[in-house]
Amino acid sequence: MDRNSMPEKLLQGARILDLSRMLTGGYGSMLLGDVGAEVIKIEPPDGGDPLRSMPPHFIEGESAYFLSINRNKKSVTLDLRAEEGRKVFHALVKNADVVFDNFRPGILEKLGADYETLKRINPGIICCSILSFGRTGPYANQPAFDLTIQALSGVMSYTGEPGRLPVRMGIPMGDLAGSMYAAFSISAALYHREKTGEGRKIELSLLDCLIALHTYVAQYYFSGGEISGPIGSGHMSVVPYRAFATKDKPLVIAIFVEKFWKVLCEVIGDNEMGQNPKLASTAGRLANRAEVDERVQKKLLEKGREEWLALLRKAEVPCAPILSIDEVFEDPQVVYDDMKMDIEHPKCGTIPTTGTPIKETPKPAGPFAPPPLLGEHTEEVLIELAGLQKQDIEKLRAKKII
């Protein structure tokens, strides 16, 4: 199998009208495009998605940020604020399966793109909206971004080092959680409609999506009243499980399963600790976290990172170097999995981008399509799906509706 190609088109035939902007919607619709859905990105004619102008890095005028989350899409420019633009959009809805957005409450109604309006045009339509806090409730009309979602969700309260200000996760997990739940929900709704013919409205709150990822941390609070705080790279339940310094560069060791404990002690040369009955169980080490971490750390300072990694891997102790982003894409496993790949872009030429984690058989469906230029597919889509003629398109273009 060519691992540098798209997965089999699992959603082939599904047509998604993507009204979303920025990361929250862009990543979610890209996931659907990666598995074969036809994603038509509807953008305002005056500049398109704001991510198209996001600094600091550009390739031939195209924002690197935009390029990172918009492959396998078509771009249509259309002003939904104009009545003629809404009529064209409604014509597209007749031939669509999903309408996807991340607008604040009240915007869809103004644009004639709300579920009640669209289901009269296409009874089987699936509408999926990602909102910061849902459509109703005390925060419904408040603006929000990933940072505020991470703060309100509680995730930030236990991210970072003890005794210091909490930090956000390095990736925008507030936005990404909503994107992934949206892709999952849309896929489930398409399957349900295949069985029943029923469309539906889906609404997701970014706050809810991130709170749902608390999993055991929330359950520890519900079950034992434990309020988690910053623990650095450590774990609430497992010791040793964290980053350690070595003679040169740091690494991580993860003794999540009991069988690795004594092996670790043998590798680092502290058999006394390995034989100590009070440290023989996960619970015992958890009760003596400071002692265990201190002794492991002291031993690891005797050698450099690569020497320790060789010894630990030979003994099959779970461990890893802490790689910087440039090192990640040189790692042999990452290279083998084609998680960096090239896409041919009509303006930028060959551009590297992240690969897809979805690896499948039977045969892949072919290379990824590049992120679209603004309005690149407007004429093609409006003729094919909205039934417009070339002269109609020229009139709309003259009025700056497309």
C-alpha cells in the first residue's frame, strides 16, 4: 500500500457545504475530506476565511496556517448577506448532504442558513454547528477562543508545573476537540440517514467537548473529591511517569504497568529500590512519589539521553526522548508512517504538510488535493450543483456576490 495517499473514500458521495471559518471548523471539515467527502468551502468574496491572511508564515502569499487545515476542499466565493447569494446557496443545499458552520448564535438565521429554513429545502439535510458555549445558556452570546475554552473547561488548572501559573496545552485542544466531535457526529448522522432517510440538527459546544475529555480526572473528583492541580509531566495515578533530566537531554519514562518497575530499577542500577516492599505496587509508589522520583532522577543524571534510551529500550521499558518539532519529522517511525508528505499546490508548488493517521486497505484512493485558492471552484460548483449558466455567474461576479 502507498502510505502517502488518501485513505479509501469511506464518505465518497457525501457532499458537505462548509460555512465555517478559522481552525474550529477548518480542521473538522478537513477530516471529512480526508476520508472522501466532497467538502465545498463557502467563503465571503472579500478575503475569504480570515486564516488566509494569518501571519507570520506565507508561501507565495498563501498563509501557512490556512494551508495546514484545508486540503481536500473546494472553494466557492458567495456572499450570503445578499439575497441573490442566499438563493444560490439554497440551490446548493438541494444537492448537499451536510451544512457545517461555527457561527455565533443568531448568525445562521440572518443568512438564511438555519436548520429550520434548510430542511424545508432539503428534508434530509444534516446541519452541524460548533458554538463556543451552545446556542442557549448564560454564556451563549459571549465570544471565545481556544485559550478561554481551555481555562473554563478546567483543563488549564492542572496543566503546567506545580507552584507556577497554569498553562494552556501546546496545541489548541479546545478548538480541536470540537472539530473531532463534529467529524464524528456528522459521520454518525450520515450513517443514520442512510438507514432511515432522516436528516437532523447537531449542535456542539466547544466547552462541552473539552470537558468530555477530562475522563478519569473528572471521575476522581466525582468519586473521591480529588481536585487535581498542576503536576507537570507527571500522572495522578502512576509513579514514575514523567520527564527526567539526564546528563545532557531530557527523556520520559512511563511505568504504567507493574511489570516494568523492577526492570527499570535493574537498568538504572538501583536494585535496592526495586526490592523495597513499600515500593512494590503502584499504590505504594504513589504514596512515596517524592522518594521514587528523586532516586530515579539521581541515577539518570549519570549518563546521557541516548545511552539511557538504548539501555531502556533493550529492556523494553516504556521511554522516549522529548523531541522538538524538527526532530519529530526525522524520527524513523514518523518517517515510516509518512506523517510528513508533499502536496502539489497550483500556486505554491510542492509544499510539505502533515500526513493522515488513517492507514487502510484495500487500496488508497489517490493523492491528497491541495488547499484551494480563494474561489477556485466557484464556477465549476455553481454550474454543476446550483444549475447556473456562465452568464448568471458573470452577473453575480459583477455584483461582487461571488
